[in-house]
Amino acid sequence: MTKPKFIQVLLFVIFVSVYSLAPISYAKEEGKLYVIGTGPAGPDLIAPRGLAVLEKADIFLCPPYIQKNFPQYINPARVAFNPWEGIHDEEAIKLRKTDYAKWVQRVEKRKKKVFDFVMDAISREKTVAMLDCGDPCVYGPSLYWLLKEFDHKYLEVIPGISAFNAASAALKKPMAGEGINFVMLTAPHSMFGRTFEKGDDLLKDLSKYNVTMVFYMAISSMDRLVEKFSRYYPSDLPMAIVYYAGYSDKQMVLKSSLGKILDDLKKTDEKWMGLLIIGKAVK
């Protein structure tokens, strides 16, 4: 090969090499928001994929109790703020019951704050982790309240073990099969409305089938649930409440029936952290 020809070949190789490496050398990672299901209790019931994101996240959005459960994964200096402040604390829960419209206004204001903050972080190519208890897609508030209409191209959801999964494991019983037609996940306000003025037709129809019914956020309204179910079900309808599902040091199972559940509830002072499961599966 002549010298001019060799130089031309060498220049061509250099040209191809530079342009092949350019995307690797100069491409920037895009920012992203991860909504991570942290499971019901702590690191032992979170998916490894979720832990991997916690380890690389630049910014965290989470309430103090979740931060407390993951001290080895969440650097306090990287926690921007609690996205639920003012809309899910004790005072806010009371406001939601007494003035729902005003509470929704608070949510909208908080939603805008979260959106503006996250989009600014994404524009700076930051990885933001918003943490939900349980599974974000099963009564997870982040997706339902704060991230409605959020652009999916910037969003990734990492599922977690839900309270239902943990409660089923605590009962050591299959929730489906063995003649059970299906499993229904709901909450009192979803099925009956916040005033318990609807849902009778649905409940009457359900009474014709062998169904496992799972109620989130049910303990505080058990008296109303018992009144509704007593219209269409016998008093020996099996019921169970799994308190603190997934918490190795607090988990407790209370098995009862429709006719006895209100008396049995008096055995514990817990009024919130419990999952209600109804049907043959808990007998």
C-alpha cells in the first residue's frame, strides 16, 4: 500500500471510530421519576429492583416514616420534602371529612408543587424517587392524587408487595381457587361512597357468588360495613383482620365472623393499620 493510500485509510478509520464513540462519550442520561412500592414494612419486603433505584437516586420524595424504615438506603440530605405534608396528616384527615372541597384544593396545590419540582429535577438530569407504601398501583396515593396526568415518558413505576399480599401470607390461605369465583380489592368509600348511601345492589349481587373480598382502610367504618353486610349475608360469614400486615414485630391476625366482628374489634386499640378480608378463604 502506498503512503498516500495508507494515510487515507487511517483517516477513514479514525473518522469512523470518533463518530461511533460520540454517542457513548457525549450522550447525557435523561432525568426520570421513579414511583417505588416500598412494601408494607421495610427493606425485607421491597423488590430488589426498587432497592437498586434507591441506591442511585439523586432526590427522594417521601414521608418521615418511610425514610425511617430505610435508613441504609435513604440519605437524609437527599430528601427534598414530604409530598404528603398537609394532605395526609392527622389534621388533613379531619379536614377531608369536614370540608372535602377544601382538602381537594390543598391536593391540587401540592400536586403543582410536586410537578414543578420533579420537572425541574428531570431537566437537570436527576433521578427522583417518590416512595409509596405497599404497591403504588393498589390504593397507592402517589399515582392517584399527585401524579395524575404526569407525562409517562418521564415516569417509571416499580411494583411492591401490597398489604393484600402480606395479609394473604399471614393467613396462610389461598385467596382464590377451591370454589372461589374471584378476588375483589376495594375500600369502603370506593364501594359504598363516603356516606354509605350506595353499593347495595352490587353487594346483593355479590352475595350470590363465592367471593374473597378485600377491604383497604376499613377498620374505622366497621360498624357501617357490618350494617350493610347484615342485609345480605348470614352472621357466620367469615371475616379476618390482619393488623400491620408484613411487620414481623407487629403483625397480628384476628379471625371472626360478621356477627362477632364488632365485639372482637374491642380486643385491640388499632383503628387504621389493618386489612379486612371477607369470605370462605379466611375460614
